[in-house]
Amino acid sequence: MKNFKLEPMDQGLCGGVWTSPGFKQLMEELSYDIGPRPTGSKGMQEGQKLLAAKLRKLGVKGVHTEPVPVRAWQEEPSRLELVAPRQRAYESLHCVHSAAGALTASLVDAGTGTLEDLDRLGLKLDGAVALIGGHVISGAKYVPLPRQVQRISERGGVAVLLRSMYQVGGSPAIELAAVTQPTSIPVIGISYEAGFELAAFARSGKAKVNLECAGKSFSTRCSNLAGELGPSKSQESIILSAHLDTFYLNPGSLDNLTGVITLMEVVRALAPLQTDFQRRLRILIYTGEEYGFLGSQSYVQRHLSELEAIRFVFNMDTLFPATAEGVAVMWSPTMRDYIHAVFQGIQRPLEVRNLFCMSSDYLPFLLQGVPAARPADWRNSMPIWSHTAMDTPDKVNLDWLRMNAMIYAQLLARMLRDPDPLPAVRKTSAEVESLLEKEQVIEAMESFGLMG
């Protein structure tokens, strides 16, 4: 294992990050002045323009955008009422890329929407609205919402009510119901609390709901933002990435301005060191992560001929204190050991694990065999307002970002300056297929349009 140690540069890296004024200014500009940044929206364009100007000032070379074809979403108000055995109105949000509709039907509690839950309902699901619990998006083994909706529709369900997994005082979460084309049935998001109340009514066997929703999907274009630090002729490169897009109504301060702003501060810290880089740092700020990893999928397809030179992908998505304490390394035990050695040498007690995660923009790279990593939460302590209108700057302590930026600037400085080749090996297509089968994620990948 390679030996690393603290260097004089570490004091400058950490001090520069901790005293940088950029965290607060950029968080407020993107959250307050620009606001939500759905894929294909004016807010997304304004956010990219702002970041492009800041990257150029930091000394990033070749800053440019690359077009991405996307399916965007036009939100419209939705309405949900319980009409029997009581009359109750609930706040609701029409889930992205689900069918518009207006209907009245019986309500059944479909648990978490697993096959076992649907089998338990049997014929009761036919012609009914299915209430399901919010899915868990971290980790590898889960059934994505698009596949759950498809199964419910195939069994005769006429609509889905999705209970938020976030306990945030009555606020519904916005979720992605489909990727490549709209669902055949409406999907309505409701709050955590409303979901439990409706489940109690459903257990009576006499519950009926009325719903109306009119959102619609449309094809358009958005873009990724890209640039580089370091030697342009290097045989190796590392990707540092984050996604800028959000759902509508969601300022996205946690998900994912924490990742974007940390990336920007890491770039600020590393830029003065780039004359010592042994390999390039490619900086990517994606669109379309929330809509099925559209930006990263597009980037990989556009740059297939360059993937052999990409040694490693480090992706920043939703950062908070726990993500400064752990790293998940995917499909590269040798890079896990390398990163572990870096943190030991610089006296950072991070836990670095080999663990596949089904959660962000490194996935298209993994499908091409490129190893990847992300800051990870081993304590299951992610804040609970992600994907809601409550994801605002006042809930993000900027010291969270400073901690993450200091640690990952030190890591990337060593990866970029190391004169020896990085111990990361690209997997073959056969190895990728075998790993996907082992992780039991082929169905989930397919539902997001990543395979097939």
C-alpha cells in the first residue's frame, strides 16, 4: 500500500477552504435569486451561466456546455380529496412524467408496493387507487418508483398515491414516476402524515378518493457544464462531478447545492496546484440527474472514445456531516485501499468501504466499467427535506460543506499529483454484467433507462 503523509500544502488547502466567502454567496445566489432548476428550465440555464463564469475566474480551462436531449415536465396544480367514508382534502403534487387524469375510485393500502404487497391485495387492486409508501433511494436493493407504478398498472390499478418518506411537517415530496415516457396512470405525491391517515381510512374497506392532475411531459434540450484543470495532454483523467438540477418547487439547497458548492470550493482550492498535476481533473456539472441521470448518460455516450483515459469518477451528491466521515468505492478494491491509505496518511479517520450504491450520476460510468466513488453516509442520517419545497438554505449549515470540501480537496490533491498510475482498472463488459447480477440491480437499472 502506498504511503501518504501530511504536507505543507494541506494547511493552505484547509485554511483556504475554511475562510472562503464563496459558500454563503453561491448558496444564496442559486437558492434565492435563481431558485428551483428543473431540467430544461430557465432556472437551470441561469444557474449554469453563473457557475460557468465562476469556474473561469477560478482558472478552469475550456469551460463549455454540452447539449443534452431531455424529457422535461410542465407542472400544473393537482387536487386530492377523500370522498368516503369522510370528506377530506389533502395537499398533493403531481409526480414527474406521470399521466394526467381525473377520477374517483376506491383506495387500497398497498404497503410499500412490493410484489408481496400487491399479491396480498389480489383483485382488490383492479380499478382502485393504490397507496404506497415512499421508496428508499439509498443503497442498491430497492424497487424504483417507475417499476412499482408499472406493476400496479399491469394489475389494474388506476392511480397511485405516493406517501413521502420525508417526515417534514405535511409537505409532499416530488418524485420521478417514469423516465423515457409518461406512465399510463396518474401518480400523486402526498405527505408522510397524509399517507398514514389515508391508510387508516383504506383499512376500513370503504375509502374512496377523487383526484385531478394535469401536468405534462415534453421533449426539449438542456446541457451539461464542463471544464478542466491540469495538463491537457495527460494520458489519465479523474472526473469530479455534481448535479445542479432539481425538481420543480424545490430550491435544492441540500440536493444538490451542497454537492455543487463543495465541488466549486474543491476546485478553488486545487486550482493553484494544477501545475503539479500528473493527470487532468475534468469538472462536470450535470443536468437531469433527478429525471433518470439524463446528463451523465448523455456525457458517457458522447465521450465513449475517451473512457479508457478516465481512471476514476468522484461524484458529490447531497453532502452533510456524515458524508465527511465515509466514502463508498464502487467496483475497485484497489482504489478503496488507495483512498483508505490517503486518509490514514493525512490523519482523517474516514471509513472507506467497497459498496455499490444505486443513487447518482456515477452509474452510467460504472456500466462502462469505470470505477467510481462518492461521499457516503454510514449513519443513515440524511436530512429529511430532500425533494420537497422545504429544501432551503436556512437548513444547510455551511460548515457541513467546509468539512467535506477540506477533506476531499486533500484526497483529490494526492490523486492528481501522484506520479504513479492510479490503481484503478476499467472492467470489461462481461465483468460489469457479472457485478450487476451479483448486486441484483439489473431491474432497477432498466427502470431508469440505463440498460436495455
